[in-house]
Amino acid sequence: MDVVSRSYYVGAARWRQSLVTLVDPLVFAMDSDPARWQWLFAAPHGARRPIGPSWMHWLDQAQDHRCFWCHQPLTASTATVEHVLPYGDALWPRLTRLEQLLSLRRSHAVCNAGYNTWRQHQSTDTLAQMDAMLVRHIRQQIHRHPLLMLSHYHHYTPLAQ
């Protein structure tokens, strides 16, 4: 693996730290403003349910307005949403809304494209192991906070009569 490729591997320690940076202030904000809960725990992200600007703002703050990959400052013209767990992947639809949101990061458009290219050159097994590790850490963070555990109650699914 060359130096450029290595920068795109999402290691466990880096992923955990990025999750803590997002989750800990999120729990505090949700505890102080329960109105956020409904949006956060709504139906999973999809074509008819875009990622809102408030979450983009949240990511920008949590990442200190820096790219997830290169750590250089982001600007409005260079920033994109990075689906670290790819949106088109078979794993994405099986994630809850909260899990999907916690897998997003902000990055430069060129870094985002680089990550997509890097993924195309990895074996299916490598990607499956990395993605499983990322999801496992997301779920561990959710389980750390009883408030976030509410996301497991799929209140957006109608009850059978």
C-alpha cells in the first residue's frame, strides 16, 4: 500500500476519536433540546430524505472546519459530504438514521474523490472488514449513551393493527 492509499484507510483509533467528537456534544445538545430527537431518529437517509444543513453545520463544528482526510481547512466551495460507509453500498440501507448520520464526515471534494477511487482498488474482503469495524464502533458509541439508544425504537414504522 503506498502513502496516498494509507491516508484513506479508516483505522479504529481514528474512527473512535471522530465518533467521540461527534457523539459527546450531540448527547449534550439533545439532552438540552428534545425537539432535535424527532429529526435525528427519523426514517433513514435516502433520495427523499436528504441530509439537512443543520447536520452539515454540526459536522463542520465537530471537525473544526477541517477535512476528515487531509485535516486541512475546509471552505464552502471545497467542502463535500463524505459517506465513509458508501451510500450505494448494500450495507447503507440496513443502517438506522442515526448510524447513517454518524458515518458521514466533511471533506474536500478532491479527498472525497480520492477515497472513492481508493475503495475501488481494495478487495471486497478488505472493505467488508473495514466497514464492519466502522459500524461496530458506531454502535458501541450509541450503546454508551442511553439517550441515543432511543434510536433503536423505530417509531417511524407504523404499528400493525
